[in-house]
Amino acid sequence: MVQLNWKQKYPFEYSNFGFAVLGLTLEKINNDSFTPLMNNYIKNDLGLNNTRISDGNGDLSNYWVWDNGNPYIAAGALMSNITDMMKYAQMQMNETQSYFNLSHDILAQVNATPPDYEKLGIRIDAVGAGWMIDTVNNIIWHNGGTGNYNCYLGFDKSNQIAVVVLSNMAADFRINATLIGLALLNELRR
């Protein structure tokens, strides 16, 4: 077993484990499973009618099939469409929920830009609550990929510019959503 020294600083590593723990914590606090909790929040609090935890159904194929109760549902099971994602991006930029601004605050300076990302201008200088923060270019972003799908949402609050890319291709197939999204975001910022 690996023994961690809690006083030592460890390099930043992105992990879905934290989101799984968060999902399990929400279940325990609310005495309900994550899927109905999240679906209710998305619909009733955010007003996003085309976003939900995946149930394997939709107008495409090759959906990831989640085992009921899998804690990693909290990390990668959301499905949406471009209309809802652009609404969500606008909510983030306008900080329409009082807690959105807190998620944009830097929790840690990580300087964790992988060399292949750096060559492409994708930066991870800091992290917020669920967001990667590019402090050089003033971009807050996150990407994701599950199975045959990948996505990117990035925004520049000061210029009120956001880009969402949703793809029904795996992240390692040709050009992924993050590269396309950042290129579009940079083009709009010129």
C-alpha cells in the first residue's frame, strides 16, 4: 500500500476520483442516488432541458453504458446538446448562480501543462472547482471524454466569449474537441 505524506506537496494530476467521491457524498447527504439528484438540479435549478445523466438512449449510437450505482457516473455520465451547453457557458460567464464565481477562483497554482498541450497553446496554469485555468490567456475551460464522445467548453469572462465543441468521436481520433475549441476561442478573441 502506498503511504502518502500529507505535508509533502505532490504534483498535480487530474483524476475523476474526486468527482466520484463528491457524487457519493451528495448521495449520502441527500439520501438519494446521484442520477435523480443531478437530473433534478440540471432541470429545475439550471433550466437545462436537454441535459441529463446518460441512460444509454439518444439519437446517436455507441453510448457508454453505465452500471447502476457506478460512482464514476458523477465524473463522466452527463449528456447534453449544443443549445444547453451554450446556455451553461453563458451562465458561467455571467455567474448567474452565486456559487459559479467561486468555482472560477484559483484553488491551486499547478503549472501542469503537458508538453503536447503547450505546443498547441493549451495551458493548465491553475485549477478551480472543476475548471482548468489558463492564467496567461485568461481562459477557464474543461474538457471531457467518455468512450466515443469528447467535448470542450472554454470561456473568457472579461470578453464574454465562449466556445463549446461536442463530438461523437473518441478524443484520440484525429483532432479532438479541445484543440478545435481552443482554436475557435482564440479566433473569436482576436
